[in-house]
Amino acid sequence: MTRKKKTRSLADKVTIRTGKRKDYRRWRHDNPDEVVSSRRFTEKKRQQRKLQAARKLARQQQATKLDLHGNDSGDGNAPKGDS
């Protein structure tokens, strides 16, 4: 006799509608307006995004400027090679 595999996934434990996970997924897909994230979760994610953007901006401002094209004559279309 085989035993049922333990799972840490909450998706398998959902007992809404008919008790079948596929039915719940279908219901969520059909009714997106009824499936809403909690205010706490959305606020947490908003704060994380703000913090991430601030860190990215700080990194960009802190970085040194690279002289990508050197000190050419200014014509970016000139081919490189022996003249």
C-alpha cells in the first residue's frame, strides 16, 4: 500500500467549491474580480518596490561614468579600422 506524499503546497489543500483543485483554479480564472490580494500583502509589495527603486537609483548615481566611445572626432558613424 502506498502512502500519500506529504506536501507543503496550499494549493492541494484548497477545499472550496467542489473540493477539487482544478475546479478552484477554474473558478479563480473565471472570477478574477472576486480574487483580491489582502491590503497587507499589497502594501508590503508596494513598499518593497519603492525600496528596490530607491536602491537602484542610488546604485546608478553612485556608479562612475564610462567613456564608451573614447575621444573620437564626434562622428559616431565612422567605421573603425586603418585609414
